[in-house]
Amino acid sequence: MSLQEKQAEFEKTAKVYESAKVTFAGVEGYDVYNPSIPFTWDGKEYIFGRIERRSEWARSWVRLFEKTGEDAYRLVPDSMIYQLEDPYLAVIHGELVMGGTHVRNRAGVCETYYGYFYKGTDLNDLYYYTTGPDYMKDIRLIEMKDGKIGVFSRPRGTQKLKELGIESMIGFTTISSLDELTADVIENAPYIENLFEAGEWGGCNQVYLLDSGLLGVIGHKSYLAPDETGLELQHYLNISFVFDPQSHRAMDVKIIGTRKCYPEGPCKKPNLADCVFTSGITLRPDGKVNLYTGLGDCEVGRIVIDNPFAGYGSVISPLK
């Protein structure tokens, strides 16, 4: 079954208990989208958001927002400005790690992009510490049960991927400290097999340690297909899977959300009408989870769904 067919089947039976948009104040004239997951730090609730004018591309900044109400955030005045896209968070050995994609854009042409990483214990004073490989987005870190650091990569354009007809893959390796995180280590992370079929691509967006020692991954899968008018759309889907770092095996790979699960709204470009770029989940007292995602490269949405990792262990979340 193709990914397009799987999406259609999922949308027939999807269980969505709540659906809402997330609003951001203090950045009038800019869209906020593709955020980090919401998190608590020093007793306050925050989220990092990507901000950009609707009419511009590859001219994004990442800013910090503080929660002011249900699904409502306001810019933290005088907070750091990061020239990044698509922020994500992890806590590694007691330090907050914030990563994102830096695009090198010259005269409107993307020359390259790579991951930048910042760390620290002061949310208002994070330090840059390393850069990932050229042409690689969606690098994610997780502190594992044994104290080692799991590193998920997103290689693309290699000879093996070209032979498989896959645009990008997900790799995984481990390191002992953040000092060991280098472009070479990330680039050479062994592939995780059987995640993508020909014509598909995707990556990790947020990783969770389960008390079983397994890793719960919230990510995205994508494919190209025309709509009824013939316009070729970039279809982005929310997915999850469970990863066993001992056997290097992915289990229970499934769709957990699509654009139809969220409130209707605009998109930055017509070909992004079916695009949800996943942020991640937060736990709820009722046992379900909030799934956050960017919508059409211009908004943020939240839905409530069943815990996608049920049966594999409880989530250990140092960010809450």
C-alpha cells in the first residue's frame, strides 16, 4: 500500500479528541510555525517558535514565547534571536539543548543548510557549540537510560538512497558526551531500515525516552502527489515509531495525524496545502497526548490523540 493510500485509510478512522490552533502575540506581521514542543523551565511554560513573514522564504528567526493561556503564547521581550528554522529541544546531562536548521541563502538561492546546536542551563543565555553536516536537517538527540546520548540523523542524496528511490533516510548512533557530537559522527550514523519506501522521505522531530529503555519517536513522512487540479502537492504527515537502540530496529511505524485532523487555515504556498511539519507530543493527565505541529508553513496546530507509545513503556520527560 502506498503512503497516499495509507493516508486515505487513516483519515477514515482517525481518532482526534480535540483540535485547536495555537496563537502567538508580540510578533505582529510575522507568522509563527514549526515550533518546538511546549516545555517548562524554572517553573514557567515556554515554546520556541519559528517566525517569518508570509511573503518571504528562508528568512526565519527562532524566538522564545511564554505561555499566557490555553493555546496562547506571547514573545519574551529581549530574548535571544536565533537565525534558525524549525527549533527542537532536549535535556542532555542536565543541560538544555536547542537545535534548528540554519539556511545559507545568497541572492534568493539556497546554497546549503545545516543544523546548529546551542546548550546551557540559562534559557536566556544558551551557547552555540557545534554544527551538523551540510544538507542535513532534523538531527535529534536523546539522553538514554544508560546515560549515553542517542543521535538521530537525516542523510539524503547518498548513492544508496538514490538506488532505493528515497529522498532521505533516518540514521542512529550513540555518543558519550555532547563534546563528541560532530558532523562526521552524525553523517556516519548507520541507517534504520524499513522506514521509507520509494518516493518517500521524512525524519525525526522529537524523541522520548521510555522507561522500558526503548525510544519513542515522533516524526514526519512525506511524498509528492498532484491534487485534483494537477498541482503537485508536498504531502507531510505526522508519524510515530518505537526504536530499539539495542537491535537498531524500528517498530510500530504509523501515521498519527494529517492536515485534515487540524482546523482549516491558510498555507504559505499552494503546494503546501496538505503539509503538517511535526513538533512533538506532550503528556496529558487523562493518559492521552497533545500533538503539536506546524500547519502549511504559516500556523501552529494542536490535536489530542491516544498515546502512540502505549504498550512500549511510559514516557520519561525531563522537559515537564
